[in-house]
Amino acid sequence: MNTARPLIELRQVSVRYGDVTALSQVDMALRPRQITTLVGPNGAGKSTLARVVLGIVSPSEGTVSKEPSLRIGYMPQRIKLDDSLPLTVDRFLWLGQPSNKAARKAVLKRVGVRHLRKRSVHQLSGGEWQRVLLARALLRSPDVLVLDEPAQGVDVSGQDALYGLLKEVRDEIGCAILLISHDLHFVMAATDEVICLQQHICCSGTPDVVQRNPAYLALFPPQTQGNLALYQHHHDHHHHPEGDACAMEDTHDN
Amino acid sequence: MIIELLLPPLLAGLAIALVCGPMGAFVVWRRMAFFGDTLAHGSLLGAAFGLAVGMALYPAVILCCVMLALILTALQRQQFIANDTLLGIVAHTTLALGIVALSLLPQVKVDLFGFLFGDLLAVGLAEAGLLWLGASLILLVLVLNWRQLLSITVNEELAKVEGVPTHLTRTLLMVLLALLIASALRTVGVLLITSLLVIPPAAARRFSPTPEHMAILASIIGMVAVVGGLAMSWFLDTPVGPSIVLAAAGAFLTSLILPARA
């Protein structure tokens, strides 16, 4: 159990749009080095909760307390960019943080896409976009990293590599990570705490505890998980987006 | 002789085209062409208002345009009707109101054609100087806020999380656009200002690897169009405003033929 002082703490947070309740009385704390994952069906309020953490949505009720001068890195699901706007990856990173070229080169190297720096963002594949968005978030040296469906549009080996990368990042800079995911499959292997959301918090805890919780099983009955049954294999390599496999010093430590 | 006659219009046109490059790029990137159109129509109402209360033209037009921009920016946050519907209602209502108001002013004889299509040749040296002053001011504000403006254009939520005051930045862009459109009223006119905002960046797009490149290239294309339009007007005795737009359109068509570079 992570007992560090929370970086962000939500108490009894509710969000309503007119008559529609998007979130109801949610308590949540994000602590350094902790990976928290939000799971839940469509419309369960996962994105709304993430937006409250990001400060884009203000709660109708309840309080959000943040550490002063907290830096948040955000990796949105996808970016729809008008074709009329020419933009290189390098310029895209500069927009997030007026940084020097060396820092931008270093962060792209860190997420394994150094070769994309001068590429137009309009030519990026789904997986490459994810890496670039992660690089932009990391460039801010965030205390909290929020990722909305980071694995969407990425193939299985790409997802695997991405979650591996997130763990490495967490270990390197010690940030808290909040993930939104549909992907029960990977969530369980890469997470410290799972929060199962359906407007309110149905259940939360470590992956093993949550998986046995009746509330979780009611939302995700085992038969609907199909061949996405939980698996916890050990990685002995990971893939660069170019496709070459590399040895990985540190595999899963849980 | 020719120089004395053509120099003030040329300088005035170049000042407008210079600012239209980066401002027009934002109009294209953010799909704000209709918004620009609406402000341009509103500037006519400003002219009528100025004549009615005996105010000088530029202050009246600028006041009206900036107020309209602020009202529209506020109204666009509502969900009641779609934005383009809202703009359609406001644009044509203000245009109609402006024309009706001008016709009701009994003793004033107004050159409506001049307002609609511009009257660049009537610009004097003092007015050209004033336009350069305004242009420099808009450019300075643009440069100082460039990263924020570009950041909210690429992705507003990401910009907000990264600490950009998104609402303020968006309002700033609208006010700058209103200032530009109000200053351009006399030169290219209500109906043609949007094309001078949209055509040069569109022509520049295929040759630009970065936003800055596109904005600067759009300025250059716009300035070439001003020179070309003035020349066409001089030699063929055509109206200046439409000639400038035709020159810009010619540049755009040429850009489609040339091989892309970005």
C-alpha cells in the first residue's frame, strides 16, 4: 500500500450536466509512483473524472485539493488536427513547453521515436502519435501523468510496449499515473490500483482484489471478457516502433 | 507622378496584406472564415453608426467590430443553436441593418460600393501611415502570443492543462481579427476582406512545413497580390479591390500547379 502524501485528492466529487449526473461522490487520491487505472463501461464518467483531475471540468460538488505548483502532463486520446495546419513533431513538442532542442531530442529518444522529430504530424501512425503525445507530456517533467485510453488504435505488441514504457517512466521520474482504459487485459498487469467506475465508484483496490469483487464481475462478466482473459506474462524484450526487439533490463517487478 | 498617386494605396495595401498572412492562417486553421465574414459585415454597421453620431470612421468601425467580436465569442459558448447558424443570422442582420441605417441618414451621401468593394485609390499618405501603425501593433501582439495562440489552435484541452489561459487567448485572437477587418474596410471592403484572409494562406499551405513558414509565405503572397491587383487596376482601369482578390486567386491557382514542398 502506497502511503505517500497524495499529490491530488478528490473528496466526494460530483459532476452534473443539467439533469444528467456524470459523477457521483467520488473519492480518489493520486500518490507519487502509483499507477491508478479507471475502468468502466462507456458513459461511466471515466473521462469526466480525468477532466476533473486535469482541471478542465470543475466539480458541481465536493473538493479537489492539489499540491501547490503541481505539474500535470496530459496525453489525450487522439488529436484531430486540421490538414490545413502544417506541423512537425518538433514544433508540436515546442508548443507544450518552450524548451530547447536538446531536451526535445532527448524526450523523443526516451519514448523511442527519435527518428520522427522532423516528420509532419499528419504522417504519423496511431502508435507513433501516442509516443509523440507521451513525449509532449513528459517534456513538462510532470508530477502527475494522465492518459486517456493510451492504447487505442495500437496493436497488441504496441500496447504491451507502451505499458512497459509507462512503468519505466514512473520508476524514472517518480510521477503518479492515472490511466483510463477499456483494456482489462493489460490494465491488470500494469496497475497498482484499479478503480471501477459507474458514475460512482463500484469498487477499487489492487487488481486481484477488484477482479473478485461482485460489483466488478457484474460490470464485466467473465464471459464478456472473451479471449481477453487476464494474463500476466513476463516480458523479456520490447519493441521499438520500427519493429526491432531490444533486451529489457527490468521486467515486471510486481 | 505615378509614384505619388500610387504610393499611398500601395503602402496601405501592403500593410493589410502583411497582417492578413498570419491572421488569415489562423482563420484557415480554425475554420473561422464565416466568423471573419460576419465581422466584416458588422464593420458596415459601424460605418453607419459613425456617420449617424458624427464619429470619425475608423474609431466607429473599430468599436463596432471589436464589440461584435466579443459578443460573438461569448455567444459561441452557448449550445442553443449551431455556430454557423448563429453567424449566419448575425452576419446578414448586421449587413442589412448597416445598409438600412445608411439609407436612413438623410443628408449623408454614402459611397456604398466603396464600403463593399474597397476604395484603395482614395487612401492618402497619412492614412497609409496609420494603417502601418495598426499593422505593426497587431503583428507585435501576434508574435508575443504566438505559442499560446498556436497551442489553442492545435488542441485547446492540452493547452489548458499546460497552463494557457484558453478563453483569454481565444478572445485576443477574435479582437485582433476584428481590428484587422475594421482597418481593412476602406482598402478591400466588406465583401472582399475574407478572401484576402483566406486565399493567401491556402496558396501557401502546400509549400509550408511549419505554421510560421505558412504565415510568412501567406504575407508575401498577399503582398504580391496587392502589387499585382494595383498594376492590373492601373493598366486595365479595373476596380482595385476585386483586382487584388483576382490576383490572389491567381496565386492560389498557380500554387495548385506547382509541385508541393511540404
